[in-house]
Amino acid sequence: MKFIIAIIRPFKLDEVRDALAQAGVTGLTVTEVKGYGRQKGHTELYRGAEYVVDFVPKIKLEAAVPDERVDVIVDAISEAARTDKVGDGKIFVLDLVQATRIRTGETGDDAL
Amino acid sequence: MTAMTSVRESAPRLAVASLPLLTLFATAVLAQDAAPAAAAAAAAVAPTVDKGDVAWMLVSTLLVTLMAVPGLALFYGGLVRAKNMLSVLMQVLVVFSLILVLWAAYGYSLAFVGGNAVIGSLDKLFLAGVTKESLADTFTATVKLPEYVFIAFQATFAAITCALIVGSLAERVKFSAVLLFSVLWFTFCYLPIAHMVWGAGGYLLGKGALDFAGGTVVHINAGVAGLVGAYFLGKRTGLGKEKMAPHNLPLTMTGASLLWVGWFGFNAGSNLEATSGAALAFINTLMATAAAVLSWSALEALLRRKASMLGGASGAVAGLVAITPACGTVGVMGAIVIGLVAGVVCFWGVTGLKRLLGADDTLDVFGVHGVGGISGALLTGVFTAPALGGTGAADFSIAHQLGVQALGVGITVVWSAVVATLAYLVVKAVFGLRVSVDEEREGLDVAAHGESAYEL
């Protein structure tokens, strides 16, 4: 099992969600986050006070998937989230040690 | 050039004369003396109370209350960080309430009842002798107001002036310090300045200073007291290193809008009668404010490429402040020019001048109210001239009037600065001025009031 963490542009969430559904992902967790990478933040001016806001709003998306589905799913996210401009985001894939469905007690791929 | 010696009779707010006795006397004469000549003479001076005036002044008093709570409270509240929201709302609410009560106790008497050129008397301490029947003067000799209306209207002026100062001290001042300072400054600064500008026999009134609705008494006065306070308190912990952006500009917009609406009571109400004078103050309040919104926004767009909402709202307040002393005596085009100037000058007040002064005037009370008030007071001396559309007499001299206006500004700045300095020293010795750094980090809502504005 793998654990996929993707950071994407907020307005791309719906497209990514549709692409993931088509790729067979059955469950997804989404969080509104802020962060910075190569994309620049912006400057805010309040009367005489100026603040540089480095952190850009993003969506963090998490999904646990079977090993053999990883490449398809990473491709699906990349395709759907891409705008070809700086700030499109990143996808991280981690090894997942264990998964348990709380209701039934199933574990491993059966729990995904 | 007009003669330097001729000053237009200003239309300042008149002080209250205790007229119930005179009224009774006149009635007695009417009743007892059947001689037609005597009766006619008595009838000619018999004061009348107009229901329209009374209704308008009650509404005006409500409007000024609306300016403070919730207008000023929300305007300030939106500008601070979320952790200090309630502290600012609470400071405005309690200072406003405190001064209202002190006004009835001794403020009204010391500001408006008899006395000398500098301060009134204690003749109406605790409103002694004021009854439902007692009357206050208006600008028309034969038209009076119930004294209670005048007392209530003026009470809101004193109270909002003290509440304005809160903005300079916000986010780090002790609640107890705000309250004690308000009492001291109200007593030793607001009351004498109000008496000098508006009270019968007041020094600046006698000099012919024009301050229709309180540019010096309210705005310069509060702006200077705030600036001195910002120096005494020192900068907020983390200033320049941490983000201290406003936490809710929609609330600031709501507050600014309520201030604008309420200001019609402040300015047009200062006419004391529902007449053409009120109409002039009303339209000037409308136009100067709009002009200042435009000039501040345009300047931001030019200098920073973006016109901000906070800039627009700040422009509105700057315009309102600047037209306050002028609204009863300048023409509408003069008001628009005053508004345009105020938007530009106050923008400088909160940027360039603020950097020069080096004080952490949290919500720019001096930059907007001090600078806007001074600009308005001086420009009143210019645009009251009949040649510029004002209501000044034919022999109005701009040069002379500017001198008088500058004298008023100077006395107010110095008086307020000196009294504020002494008052802050006393408060520092009694309670201390600042909360601890830990409390400041935690936020005054929890640290000083034991509650949070937002549960997230």
C-alpha cells in the first residue's frame, strides 16, 4: 500500500476529484493548507504597514491506494492539476504500513 | 483686501443661559401688566421651543451615539488582531459610558455653565436646577431647546472624543489605565477646551474662532492625546517583525459607514435647529466625505497601483473629520475641496508623517483625526470667505481668520499634549500603562476580559 499526499491549486480540486474517481480511488481526505514553494506570495498594504505574505493557499489531498494503482493515480492527479505555471503543486508517495477499516476490522488492501 | 480688524460674527454653538427665570418673569409681566406696550415688548422676547427642532436634536443625539457604539467600536475592532477584538469594543463601550455619566455629574456644568474664559462653573453640578422646563439657547435668540436635549447632545460629543483616543493605545494598554486616563483627560482637557471654544465667554469663542461641530474640541484634541499616549506606551511587542494586519476589514467598513451616517447628527445637529443651517452642514458632510474617499483612493491607486478598501474607509473618516469645523460656514464646493485635501493629507498622516513621528499610534488616531482636524480647522478659515462660496460676511478676511484658526489649533495641541502627558504620568504611577508581554502575546481579550471574540 502507498499513501499519496498531493498539494494542488484550490480551484483544481473538483477536476482532480473527478480524475481520481475515474482512476478508481474510493476515498479521499482534503485539507485547506498554506505553504510556499517556488511560487511567490504577495504584498499586502494596510495604510502605512506593509506585509509580505509568503504562504499561498493550497489544497492538501491524501489518499491510501494499493501498490499497483500508484502510477495511474499519480498520473491522474498530475494531468488534472496541471496549468503549466509555477505553483501547480507536488505529489508525494509514501510507503503505507497498515490500514484498518474501523467498522469491520478489515486490514490491508481490503480496508482501502 | 478686507480690513484685518473685521471678523465675521461666527456662528458658534451658544452656551446655555439659564432662562427659566426669565421666562417666568416675562409670563408674570404679561399676566399682571395690562399695558399694551409692555405686553408687546414681553411677547417680542418670549422664547419659543419648536417641536421640529426638538425632534431633530433628539435624532441627532441618537446619531452621535450610533457613531460611537457600534460605529467607532466596529471601525476600530476590525482593525486590530482577532485576539484583541473584544478589548477594543469594550474600551470604546465603557469609556463612552463613563464619560456620559461624568458629563451629567460635572462635565456639563464645567463646560457650558457660566465661569470665566477658560472653564465654566460648578453651578449645575449634578445638573442642579435643571428641570423639564429649563431651556437652552440656539443660534436664534428667540428659539430655545429643552436643556435636557442640549445636555444629552453635548454628552455624546464628550464621550466619543474620549473613546477616539482608545485607537492609539490599542492592543497593549491596560483596561484600568484607559479608564483612569479618560477621567483625567476629560476633566482637565476636554472640558476647558470645550468651554473655550463653545462656552459663553470662552476665550476662543471671543477671538472669533470658527469650529462649527468640533474639529478642535473633538478631533485635534483626541488625536494629540492619542499620539502622546502612543509615545508613553511604547511600540507593540513584535511590531515590524510580526504581521499585525487588520483581522476583519468588513467590520471596519461597517463601522466607517455607521460613522458616516452618525456624523450627520454630529455636524448638522450642531446647528441646534432644523433649519437651512442644518441643511448646509448636512450636504457638506455628504460631499466632503465623498470627495475624501475619492482622493484617498485615487492617491493609493497612483502610488501603489491598487486602491484598498481600508484606504477608502480611511478616506471617508478623514473627510468627515476635516469638514467637521467647516460644515456650517463653507459652501458645497469649498466642502468638496476640503474633502479632497483631507484625503491626501491624512494619507500622508498615516504613512510619511507616521514614520517621521516614530510612535506606534496603533489605529492612526493622530494621522487621521489630528492631521484631518488641523487641516479642517485651517481650511475653515479659507473657505468661509464669501468669495470662495462661504457664508462669511462681505468683509471676511482670510488672513485674519487663518490666524485665529491657527491660534485655536495651537492652544488645543499644546493644552492636550500637556494635560495628556501629566495624565499618563499619573496613570503610570497608579496602575501602570501596559499589560505584561505574556498578556500581550496571549491577547487582551483573554488576558484582560476573560473571553474570546471567535470560537474556531
